[in-house]
Amino acid sequence: MDVLWQLQGEPAHATRERYRADRERLVRQPMIALLNDIADTDPRYEDFSVWHYRTGSWWWQHQGAVIRLGRKIEIGLRFSLDGLRIQGAWWYPDPGQVDMFRRAVASEGRGRELSAVVEDVRKKGYDISGDVMKRPPRGYPADHPRANLLRHRSLIAARPLGCEEWLHTPEAVDRVLSAAADLDALLMWLVRHVKRAA
């Protein structure tokens, strides 16, 4: 946290360089260790990336990581002065994935399942967002029972996990795994029904 405090605002190039080694050791490397510990608990979590910093100051002030579960479907983690944040996301879809998503949402069984899963995730304190159209897409009635879901071109469930003392202890692994369990039904629905377009 002390390193990120020094990188607030628009830090000069000289300031970034002064804190580069500390940021790597105290911010990025702990995120890598966290993701390795999470991967050790479940093979599904082994495909992960921890971002380097780029030229923009935002990248120096936020440490991001993703765990890829399927094509364009992932768990994202972000650490900043606000603490640790988690999200389950299907976003930046490949051509054809949005149509697959809509067909599954419109289907009675699969669509009802997703609707119940999204409501359950929302009740657990996650914000539901994404790239959402103003109206349902062409070919679907405006009064469709899942019109709100049909409007999505991406789907994200996110919430902050906090920045309490546990964040600096091995308990962080358990907190992230608990949040990943909250998101599991949503992400596995997406993995099953929003496969990569052929």
C-alpha cells in the first residue's frame, strides 16, 4: 500500500523508476504468489496472467490479473489503494459469441437457469454490468421474460473484497476462493453456452 501511495495522481517518470523495484517486489510478486496458491487448489485456475505495468499511470496504481476459464470468460482480480476487487466476466466477445449467448438466454431451460444464477450472484453483493443495449435485439420480443439479459453483449459480476488486514496474510487465498465459488455457477454457465464461435 505504501508503494501505491507514492504512485498516486500523475507520478513523474523519475518517481515511477524510483519505485519500480519496490512495486515489483511488494505489489506484483505477491499477486503472482496469490494466483499460484489459487491454481494449486483447482486445475481450472492454472491458466492465469498477472499484468506488467504500462506507460499510463493507472497501470502503476492498479495491479491486475486474470484467470482464464474459457474463451473470453475469466475471473479478474485487481489490487489498488481501494483494496482487492474480483469479477467474473464474459467480455470482448469473439464474433458469434453474442448470438450464442442470446440463443441460450432465449431458451426456456438454459435461460431460466442463467436468470436464477444472476439473481443469486446479485444477492451475494455483486454488481451485474456489461455492454448492454438500450432495447432487446432484433428478432426477440420486447416483452420477453428475460429481455434484460438479452440486451447484454457482455456480462460482468464484480464486487470489492476489501483491504483489511487479511489481505496481507494467507487468508487472502481463502477469501478469493470463496468469491470464486460465488461466481462459479455463472462462469460455468457461460463456459457451457458461450463457446468460441467456429
